[in-house]
Amino acid sequence: MRWTIVGFSALGLTIAYLDRAALSVAMPYMSKEFHISSAVQGVMLSAFFWTYALFQIPSGWLLDRFGPRVIYPVAVGWWSIWTALTALAQGVGSVMVFRLGLGIGEAPVQPANIKVVSRWFPRKERAFASSLFDMGQQIGTALSIPVVTALALFGGWRLAFIVIGVTGLLWIVGWVTVYREPGEHPRVSAAELAHIRSDQGPAAGEEPVGANTPWRELLGDSQVWALMTGYVFRSLAGAFFLTWYPSYLLDDRGFSEADFGMVGWIPSLIAIGSTVLGGVVSDRMLASGLSTNLARKVPIVTGLGLSACIGFAPFVESNAALMVILTVSSAAHSFAGAAILSLPAEVARSSESVGAVAGFQNFGSQVGNLLSPIVIGLFLASSDGSYVGPLVGAAGCCLASAAIYLFWVRVKPLTPHHDLPAEPAEHGERTTS
């Protein structure tokens, strides 16, 4: 049942990234209709991340307090409505308002997925499980290109936002029907429950009611700041694929709309496989007897280091070579993702604060996502549209992030506090923690 649960998490993240990436794909159409400059486009593309970043930490607290069964569907319903409302936009101002609303709704999605994995999987499976739900961002980003392009060509860019908004509302029905905590789920056998709780540290079979997040401890923990800072630099690089990537290929490299619809999704498609591969490699290293610290860091540092090849992109003339470089960079960036997403459960002081730590980490991600499109837009406006600075800068951010995870982050096993691992019970005779 745990694999079904993580499958629903992956689908939720797919829809989230389809929603957030839709604007970047639709931007060339919208900029013609509303006559939007490069600098203003950068601000529009970043608007989503303003509220998304702001609500990361509160989202982590809410998840620790009420659990993903309640918070996740509420969030999806909220963001789906704001996505559909984008179809009513009449200019830059209204698009900005709708994107701010979208950001509020999507803030809990990654902390929720991380929380779900920490509750439903033992440590030895967490990186792989994280890679499965993290595939959603690559799938959503990849789908956004052909889906939004096709819908825009068929019925205009407004139709795309209506269709993907409705998709999110359908997901809610499935989640509410399927999700329960492991110890409460009627389809979880005693054997699976024992497996889930086999190496989690504190007993994590039930969601604590009224979880008391140790905010002073979190803010004073250097490892929480390390996770946050490492993600800032990783996202400064990765945000390019979520925001300016379509405009770069269409406007700077001369791709036609048809060509872009045919090949623009390739980096995201390859990244799907590399995300899973990163999770498999990390968990296999852990299973082989290597330390958790090493098993998590090797995929992270290797992936981010290789992702820095994006800095070569503006210096190649062949568009075929360009797509190879962008694909390798995107795939390597994703290779690091699963191990990074498993870190909050490793660093958190107890199972009750995993959501809060994940919220802090993802806040760092959104700081990078927020700044990147604005900086790129301002740079393009002041340099006659040259992408050399933004892409070389992205390479530098990849290397900076790799250095932070290598030298600053210290992964330690989750230390039990007052909880003890639950004894396996017969199915239907379990007690709650």
C-alpha cells in the first residue's frame, strides 16, 4: 500500500508542476497579447514564488499539526481554483494576482510529500520513495510543454489553464479516498506495518495530534540552515527550466513553435528517469553498509557538479548540441533531488518535526526560484537579450550548492526521543501510538 500512497503523491506533484509551468509555456502567447517587456515577464514568472516561499514554513507547521490527509487536498483545491481563474486574466496585474493565489495553495505540496514518505517508509527506502514522488515535477514540467502548446494552438492559452485547473480537483477525490496513516489503513497488513516501522527511529505509525514544533531549536540548528541555503543555490539554477527555458529556445535560439512542442520536453523527460536513478543509487549505497551521510551526499554532489555543464550552453552554435547540454544538465540536477528530499527526515530531531524541517528546506528552494526569473529578466533587458550571464551564473550556483551539501550538511541517523518502535500486531488489533 505504501507504493500506492507515494504514487498519489507523485501525481499530486505532477499536477502542481503542470500548473506552475503553464505560465512559462504560455508566456510567448501572453506577451504578444498584453505587450509585455522582458523585465516585466521576469517579475510575472517570479510572482508565484513570492507567496509559495512565504507559506512554506507555515505549511510545515500545519502538516505536523493536522497531517497530510487534511492539508494536502485543501491545498490542491485552493491552487486548482486559482489556476483556472488565470483564464480570466485581462493584463499583467490580474495574472500576478492569480499567480500569488496559486503560490499559497502549492506551498504545502513538497513538505506534504516529504512528510508522507517519512510516515510510510523505513529509512532504507526513503530516497527511492522520494525519487518516485519527485518524478512528478519532471513529468509535470515535461507535460506542460506539449499540453499547453497544443491547447493554446487549439483554443487559445486561456483554455490550458481551465483544463489543468479541473485536473487538480479530480485528484482530490482519489486522495481523500485512499490516504490514511499506516496504522489506521485497512489495506496495510501487519507485516507491511512492521516493515514501515523497522528503522524509522521514533515510532511513526500515527500522526501526532497537536504536534509541538520546536521552533527555537529549528532556528538555532545549523543543519536546518544548511539544508535551506543549499536549496537556495540549487533552485537559482533549476528555476531556469521552470521559467525562461521556453523563451530562450523560441526567442534566442530560433526554435519554431512546432519544433519547441516536439523537442522542448526532452530534458524533463530524461530527468524523470534520472530522478529515480538517483534515489535507487542512494538507497543501494545505504543498503551496502555505507553511512547515511555518504549515501545521501554522493548523488547530491555528483548530480549538482555535472549539472553545471549548463554554463556551456550559450557557447555552442548547434541546436542539437544545445539540447544535449540542457538535457544532461537537467538530468543531473534531478539526479540529486531524491537524496536532498530525504534529508529532512534524517536531520529532524524527531518524527514530529519532519514537516517543519521540510518547510524550512523548501523555503530555501523558493527563495532561489523567486530571485532567478527576476534577475534573468533584468539581465536580458540590460544586455540586449543575451543569455550568457544567466546560464554561466546557473552553472556557478550548481557548484556552490554542491559545496554546501558536501562541506556543511552533516547527515545523522534520526535519534529516538520518547517514542519506541511499535511491536508488530495482528491486522485489526493494532494500538495507536
